[in-house]
Amino acid sequence: MNRVDIAGAGAFGTALAITLARAGAEVTLWARAGADEMQAARENTRRLPGHRFPDGLRVTGNLCDLTSDLLLMAVPTQKLGEVTGLLSDRRVTVVACSKGINRETGLSPSATIAADMPYATAGALTGPSFAEDIAAGLPTALTLAFADDAVGAEMQERLSTPVLRLYRTTDLIGAEVGGGLKNVIAIAAGVVIGAGLGESARAALMARGFAEMRRVAAAWGARDDTLAGLSGFGDLVLTCTSEKSRNYRHGLALAGARLLDPSATVEGAATAEELSAHSDIDTPIADAVATLCRGEASVQDVIAALLNRPLKPE
């Protein structure tokens, strides 16, 4: 029996638990709060309503119940250290399922796991996916990244299902750079549409945003071809074009097209702050998003500044 533990019962962690259990895995899902209610209702009514839990899925509020040799860490990046610090002695394979950069440490999710869990083998699962689609059993393709390809191949077999197709890579940095930076561009895309600038402007923003992602990836030691795959370009397209994306919706709200949701996890805001702190890399879109998220300039001023940048070759 394939046993998989998942820490984090947000929408994405719950969706992964549902699809893996539906495919026959024995899944234990850890929830920071509300575990008893979810176990009794057989549904995550708060984060992913309408999707019943398969029989092979158990919910717990006790981290000690996570005893499998494979742990999916679906805790938001800014809260990840609170959980990894409690699991420092575990000798397990851990797959980071969150995206972005920790604003306090500057670490990616897998790097946080590696730092806090020295006996664990850390990888990442990332790519274009919405929790609703995964839970509904719709076909989804993701990138699974491990520096050791043998470990990646084993995890690929254990985590792939008939509708969840995983492609593996050894470029862990590139996979996480793509997954983190596309959230920044998605906020900007939401601003573009929310401000009424049109579809053509969004397409231009996405293209220039992808160029920005590639510059950062190269500076941080990633492979360029990784950014052209699911974890980079694929995720960028999805999150810049759908209101299911929290980061895209946040951009719409910044432009006044909808109300801000203070409860939503918007990893792109923290990632933009981290990128803007690296003055040695040209990241005008991330700089603009960071400025907007801090409330230091109006949407109109930021747009004008971007449009007035010097003309240059593509």
C-alpha cells in the first residue's frame, strides 16, 4: 500500500489528498485546525467545499500521526518554518507544495525544509494547477523536482495518478523560481486588466514578465529550459488569465476592480518584496508590484513609469 502524509489542509493540500486517496493511496492529512470537523464531515467545508473525502483519506490534528516515509508539505511559504521546526528529526522524503520566497529568510520552500529538517530529502511539486480542478479529477500536469533523479523517479511513480501527470526535473532551483515568480507577474496581470488596459497589454506584460523570470532564474543558477516548462511558462499562463488565481485577483483588487480579500494567501506580494531587494537584477515588474503592495504609489503612476522606461532591443 502506498502511504502518503500531507501537512497542510488548505485547498491545495486537501485536493492532493483527495486525488491520491482516490487513486488508492492511504493518505493522512494534517490540519492545523478543524481536523475533527473535517474527519466527521468527510469534507473540507471551509477551504474546498463540495468535494467528498475518499475512504482512504484520514484527517488528523496531531503531527505525530504523520508516520509515512513520504511527506507532502502544503503549508503556505510564510508559515512553513512553524511546521518544519517541529519535524526537525524526521528522516523522510519531503515534497514542498507551496510557492514563493520567505520574506524573513529569503529561502524557497525546499530550502526551508532542507535547513530545518537536516535528515530529510527535500524536493518540490509545482506547476499550473488549481485545487478545484485537481479535486474534481480533471487532468493536470505538474513538475516534480529533486536534485537526485533516482529519488525523483521513485516519487514520480508514487505520486502520479491517472489524472495527475508528473514530469520530473533535477533543476530544483528553476522549478521553484518559476513557481514563485509567476505569482508576481500574475498580480501585475490582474492590475493591467483591473485598470482597463486590455488583453493586448496583458499579453505584453506576460511576455516581458517571462523575460524577467528568466533573468532571475539565470542569476540564481537555474536552467533556462526549466522556465520554458510547466513550472515556469505553464504556470505563468494559468495564473495570469484566470480569476481562480489568488494573485491575479489581488492585482484586480489593487486596481480597484474588486475588493481586497485580507484572508487570502498572496505569495506573490512577499516574493516581489524579496526580488525588489536584489538591485543587481533588472526586475521592473517585480519592483512595480512591490511598490503597489506597499501602497507607495498609485496604479496610474506605476503604469506610467513602466511605459516610460527607455526603449531597448528585445
